[in-house]
Amino acid sequence: MPAVTKRILLLSAYDAASHKYWRQQLQQQLPEFNWTQLALPARHFNWRIRSNAMQWASQEYERLTQSHDLLLATSMVDLATLRGLIPDLAQIPSVLYFH
């Protein structure tokens, strides 16, 4: 019986150089997982930090409601609001990455 590939949802709300590098290296070093990545450009900091959850909920609803085994988010993600807007995400174990 083949092993089931774990599905990880990776969110980067302000994908500056260091966050982008971390995200890309993580996926490269862990190819055994099935990755879904959502990243927003590193511009308009104040707007991006306050609105990322609303933007993703309205523009990426279908991808966010797919089945995932883990949600991995950078510290720039408004995870509380996103989980409120997309209740399916509240059921997924989540890791909030700070660096």
C-alpha cells in the first residue's frame, strides 16, 4: 500500500527576499510533501499586513478550502482573521513561523 503524500498549505503574506528564499528552500528540501503556496508581493507593507486575509479569502477561496494536512504561515499572515473568514482552515493544524 503506497504512502499518502501529506499536503501542506504554505502562506507568505509579505514575500520579501528572506521569506521567499525560506519558502523556496523549504519546498526544495522537503519534496516528499505536496505543497500549495500562496504568496503576496513585498510592497505596500501596511496594506499587505492588514488585508492579506481578506484578499486571500476573496481571491483564493477555492485553493484555501481544499484538503490540507498542515497550514504553515509566515508571521506576516493574519492567521486569526483568515481562519475566521475560511472556517475550514481552523480545523487544520497550523504553524506560524517567525524569523
